[in-house]
Amino acid sequence: MSSNEISIVTEYIKLDSLLKFTGMAETGGLAKEAIKDGKVTVNGEICTMRGKKIRSGDVVSFDGIEVTVK
């Protein structure tokens, strides 16, 4: 699994936006489908809420890529 870190300057970023921003999903539509299909985990648990607020310290995994938010 590939592991990366990203920094955000806001309080949070929504899960679907994070997938698109990091390139884990090429488009917002693909991010939405991946989340809806239960293919994305947040802190080790499957998350199906595309508007989930991802904050500093959260770890998001999808398709063999893991991103830690700083």
C-alpha cells in the first residue's frame, strides 16, 4: 500500500473532495461511486458518507493508497 501525507489549512475537507484533491479518484463522480460502494475507509472503517468531514489526524484509504491528513 502506498502511503502519503497531505496538509489542509481549513478545519476539515469533505471525503469526496479529498479523494479528488489527492488524485485517489480522477473525478468527483468516481469518488462518489467509490464511497457509495463501500470501497473507502476512514481510520480503518468503511465510510459511505461522501460528505464526511476529514480532519487533521484522519487516515483515508482507497484502492491501495493511504493518505494521512496533517
